[in-house]
Amino acid sequence: MRSSVTPAGRRASGGPVRVRRATARDAGRLTRLVRSSRAYDGPYAPMVAGYRVGPDYIEAHEVFAAVREATGQVLGFYALILEPPELDLLFVADAAQGSGTGRLLVDHLRREADARGLAGVRVVSHPPAEGFYLSMGARRTGTVRAAPPAVMWDRPELCLPVP
């Protein structure tokens, strides 16, 4: 398991934020972040209602968390699957939306992917998040059709290039 910490990024309030490798001890916080996400309100709610980011998942995958240095508060996280390369999860806490945390995580993801020699990372996006990924330089490659009962809606498929 490779450890990684990014240079601290300053945020408008609350001080520096670092991206570090998530540990099994983060499982509860990451699970709460997923389940409480307002991005999954309404018709999307059933998808995350029972979702769990367990210690076994964190240890088996490349999971990184954006953490406020002063408090240890987790502001967001992502999970990178290496084979084949795919962004499995990326969540930013509702209170941290618009703070640059998502950009910080995607920049970190790109560095991690580049260090592993990957040319691009597949992203199957939550439909409301597609604009964010496009703003980060991803390009649309197709549509992943709904797969009831787990996923009831079509999702955009994108490729996030790795510099």
C-alpha cells in the first residue's frame, strides 16, 4: 500500500486540507459522507441508503481522503480501481461543496494514476455530477444503461485523461 499526502491547500475558512490514504478507521466517516450526500436526494436516495464503505473495501482499493489538518474532518474522498482503471467513488461533503475539495481530489487522482502509468480513468458519473467531471477535462464516451434494481437511471460514461 502506497502512502500519499498532497501539499496542503488553503481553503477560505478552516485552514489547510491534505489528501491522504484512507485507513480502515475512516470507514464510518466515509460511509456517513456517502449516505448523507444531498446529491442523492429524491429518486437517487435508494442507491446510497444502505451503502457501506467498509474497512475491507478501503484496504483492498486505492482510497484517499481530503482531510482538514486542524480538525481531522473528512471533507471528501475517492476510490480508484486500478484494473481496469476506473473512478469507483468520489464524494465531497455537502458543507465542502464549492470549496475546491473536489478539484483537489481529482488532481490527486490524476497524480496517482500518472504514477501508475495510466493514460486515463473511466468515470461512470452520477448524472448531476457530469458537469463537474467535464469541467475537470473529462470527455463523454458513452452512456451506461440503467441496471435495475441497483441503478434505476442511465449514467454518463466519461474518460478523465491523465497528463
